[in-house]
Amino acid sequence: MRLLLVEDERPLAAALDEALREANWVVDHTDDGREGLRKGLASQYDVIVLDIMLPGMNGYDVLKHLRENRIWTPVLMLTAKDGEYDQTDAFELGADDYVTKPFSTPVLLARVQALARRGAPERPVALTAGGLSLDPTTRRVTREGREIQLTAREYALLHHLMRRAGQVQSKAEILENVWDSDYPGADNVVEVYIGYLRRKIDTPFDTRIIETVRGMGYRLNPLPAGPAA
């Protein structure tokens, strides 16, 4: 079994390398994010152990580029951070597991073995509605074959609406799922971002897929109305 270890803390990397080899893994190690990406794209591994804070390119970007290139090797993220935001970010980008430093080496080995047994999982299919396509794995959005560039918040809002296509979503529901339940600002931020989305996914195509339901909220229609007002 082959493993790519991307970790820049030398004592930790040396200890992990030794423990993995004793567990009969063939280990390929680099301490640089860009080199880790190059190796991940060029060679076939059973598992990748990837630190987040790396020189050259951080682990989030390495993971993002691997998934964009349809490399589905199981990835275990390794970091000193322990916030919920960091874990969510890693999983949304396509990580398979997440371990926070400091950790027990036997526990890490067990998690690596579990990922190896699981293998490369089947990735989620793209969401589609009215000629619009959103790929949760690569975070790529297209309409009628044209790629649409969205900010992180615009993407999160569109993802939420597409997962609930045909259902009315209130501003409160959108705030809770796209921002968070204790967001301190006014709920008109939802209206503002709906406007941003419409200008990118509707106006250039002369259609209207996001509908305002007066007094209730917003709905993404699987079959868009048109032309856009």
C-alpha cells in the first residue's frame, strides 16, 4: 500500500514515516504543498495524509486542486487547528477524514487503514436544474456549457437552493444554513445575495430560475421562467 505524506514538521514527519513503514506502508514524503500536489497528480496512492499549514501551497488548496483534477484518493487532513470551521471547510473540499494535533500515532494508523479499506469513494453527482449544473466535488458551476464564477457565499447560497429545488426557503432558513443561526446582521443580506446570484446565473441567459415568493421567501425552480424581468 502506498501513502503520500505531506507534512513540514520534520520530527512529526519522521515519526509518522517510521510508524507507517513498520505497518508495511510504502511512504512518499514531501514537506511542500506544491510538491505534494505534483506527486498526488502524477502518482497513484492508496491514501494521502495532508497537513493544512504548508509552505508553497496550503493543504486546502492542494486538496481543492486534487479534486478538481478528479483524483479521488482518500485524504486525511492533519492540522493543529481544531475549530469546527476548519473541519467543515476540509470536508466540503472533499477530505475523507480529519485529525487534530497532537494525536496518538496508533489512532492515526487505524484511521489510515480504515481509509485504505474503504478505497476511493464514489463522489456526489452534480446537481442540475433548468440548464444549471453544480458539481459539489469540484465546486464548479455551469449553465448551458458556460462556467459561472461565484464567490464562496454565492456558491453556498446556490448549493442550498439547488438541494431544495422547487421548495420555498424563507430568509430565516437561508440565514441558518448559508450563514449561521446566530448571524448578527440584518436578514436583508439574503436579498442582496439573491440579487448577486441572479445577475450571474439568470440575467446573462435571459431566464429566471430563482423566484421570489412574496411574503414567504425564495424558490429555485427546476424549470426556469423566462425571460428574466
